[in-house]
Amino acid sequence: MELTLTSPLDMHLHLRDGEMLRTVAPLSARDFAGALVMPNLVPPLTTPEDVRAYKERILDAIGEEAFTPYMTLFFLPEYDYDFLQEVKDDILAIKLYPAGITTNSEGGVENFSLDALAPTLEAMSELGIPLCVHGETNGFVMDREAEFIPIYERIAKRFPNLTIIMEHITTKEAVDALMRFENLYATITLHHLYITLDDVAGGLLRPHLFCKPIAKRPEDRMALRKVAFMAHEKVMFGSDSAPHPRSKKEAPGCAAGVFSAPIALPALAQLFEEAGVLENLQKFVSDNAQKIYGITPPAKEVKLIKEPMAVPERYGDVVPMFAGQTLAWSVDGV
């Protein structure tokens, strides 16, 4: 059995910088035609010059691969219309992080009063710049996403022309909210389609599956799978692949992030085949994102075959999801 995917896209990807960038960027560029690259570096990307320089480092790291890094800007409430008009051609979206809620988000938003955010959001709406959101509060960890949904709803109501992406949704409540507002969309990760909190902490702690938002309950995973397997037009694949060196994962104060980029397409093919919906994978990993963002990625065909893939124990100093295990599908060629 084989499957050819046309221009697969990863619409939520962390590439880091420096040596880590040089390790992980070629792995995404090998299998994908493009990816939405997150801006939470240290320091974060907040100027056109930052974005352009980072894009050049990414392109240098991937070499000759047919791959477009779609760039993002780190949301600051002081961005005005003139600034956003200047940076618009360099970015595809702006990423909003609540302050301190995840990796390298200390400079994020603290005041979610719409009056405080309105000037920037209004300018984004007028300029057609999508808003991507890490939607969590700082409440009890299992409730953080659900507690953030009223904020999504207030933004969606006040700015109906603003495209809002609920990033890496993990709950049934988020799926329900997605359907209530025309301008809400979502990314879904590989790991949240596979795991629940029990996989992370039900036995011995598995640090390489620890992420934010944390994996939730079986009924939440079921809700995610339902919309992903039908390739609902409001959802798209975003791996949230987030590499950390082993010293940051296998340690006290374990860093949050699952590294899935190099095994994402075979693992998705395995899951969609098991559900009997392999024909819907193309929409989930490419077609929906192209429509939501209005993009045309590089032409690229990725051939998957149903032959075992032995997942390496590590890529450089990064341990991937399914390390040491065997997947039923593998990438046969690009």
C-alpha cells in the first residue's frame, strides 16, 4: 500500500536557533513543503529585521530543499497599523502567548482586556493578518485551555473579520467552541491525537511526552480525532514539534515539548489508516491550511509506503516521539 501527499504542511513548528536549528530544520524540510515557524526565540521575534534574519538562517540550514518557512511575529499589544503594514509582507501570522505560560513566553500578554488589545487586533483584521493563539490561562493545568475559551469567544465576536487560529487544541470544549464561530480555526498535533495524560504520567513519568498544553482525557482525544479524521475544514495539522536537548528533558524541571517532526507523516498515515480514513489525510495535512491561510506552497510530492520505519533513538541530541519503536508506514521518497 502507498500514499502520495501533495505539498504537506506543518502549520505549527518550532525550529529553535543555532545548532538546534541546523539539526532539526532539515528534517522538516525533507518531508514538508512548508511550515508556520513560531517566533518564541530568546529574544522573541518582534521586528521585521528579526523575522528576516531568522528566515535567512532557516533557509541556510535547509539547503536546497523545496520548503517555505512561513514566518510569524511575537504578539505585542503596542503594534500599530503602520508597523504592521511594514511587516505584513514578511509574515503569515502573529502569534499571541499569555505571559509565562509556555517555553520562552515571558514577554507575552498579561492583560487580556479587549480594550488593551483592540488597536493591534483591529489593525490585524484590516490588514488580513491571522492571529495564532496559545490558548491557556495560568489556572489548574487540566483546566487551562477550557478556561481560555471565553477569551477566544470575546475576540471572535468583537473582530469577526479576524482569522483566529486556536493552536494545538486538546479538549472537547475547544472543538465545540471552534464550531460556534465562523472566524475560529484550529491546529491539532500528532501527539494529542495519539496520547492522553495517562501515557505521560500514568506509570513511570515519560518526559519526552510532556508538553504544553498537557495531554488530556480519552474523551478529549476522541473529540480531536473525530474532526481530524473527517478533515473538517476548520482544522489542520500543526505538529507543535518542539525540540529540546536530552539534558533539558531528562532532568528536574523538565522542559515542555514533544519532538515529532521527522516521524509525523508516517505516524499520521498509520493513525488515519487504522481509522479507515487514509483518503482524508491530504486535506488534514495540506488542503485545509492552504484555504485557511490563502497560501500556495511549493509543489512537492511525498510518497509514503506501508513498510516499517524504525524510529531512531535520537536525532542529534534530541529524542523523538516513538524513539526506538517501529511505525507501520515510512517515507519512500520526495
